[in-house]
Amino acid sequence: MLEIKENQELNVTNLLSYRGKLKQTELENIGKEMESYIQSAGAKRVGNPITATYELEGDEIDIELLMPIDKSIESMDKFDFKNQIKIVNAVVASYIGHPMGLQDACNQLNQYIMERRLQPITVGYNVTKKTDMLNPENTEIDVYVGISPNIL
């Protein structure tokens, strides 16, 4: 199931961020490293990870992984602390289904943006709202794309 809405906002505070090029198989290890760093800094993760994919090149992805946490912590060489991520005037695709169908949902979102001649100013930010390991068909993911409010 896919529902697309306009004029939405993503606003999350206190995030630990990783941005880099890696293979899909390395992503889980980065997530575990981030979790470990968050705990060692005396913080707690307070939400599901947010991902933004900037480029796919062969088997490598240029990705940003953002972990919402409960307080400010120090940045380190591999991970940056961000006070806030805020995307206003976003088009949001709310997807419910198996994660394998997310790419098709993103294609539909891109089609929606093109048909309405909207001007994207961010990549898509995937916010996982719900995962269900026993029944992956119940996965809920929102994809936010910031849209320029300018009329040219």
C-alpha cells in the first residue's frame, strides 16, 4: 500500500550521522558500530534509523545513516553529531508492505513528483516506522523528499 502526501515535514533532533560509500553488506556493521559508540557516550537510541541514499555505483552505495538519540554527544572522526534534521515542504510516500517493494514505491513517488512538475531539493530520506521480522509484509516506511517552494 502506498499513500503520497504533499506539504509534510520531517523534524528530528539529536542524531548521530555516518556518511560514506560502502557495500550493502557493510551497512549492518556500521549500524552496530554506531550503536556501540552511542552507548559508550552514555546516550540511548530513541528511534529507528533514517537513511538517505545519494548514489548507487556498482555494488557500492553513497549513503547517510542517521540514528536518533536522546541527547547531544561528541562527534568523532567516523560519526558526526547533528543537532537537527529538518525538511519542510516535503512530499512523503507512506509505504506499507515487504521491504523488497520499497524501490517500486520510490519509483511511484518519483513519477508523482515529475507529473506535478515539482522541484526536489533533497534526496529521499527513508524513515522506518515499523519493522516486523515475523511478517515483513507489515513493514512501514515513510520516504521524505524536500520540494522547492519556489515558483519559476
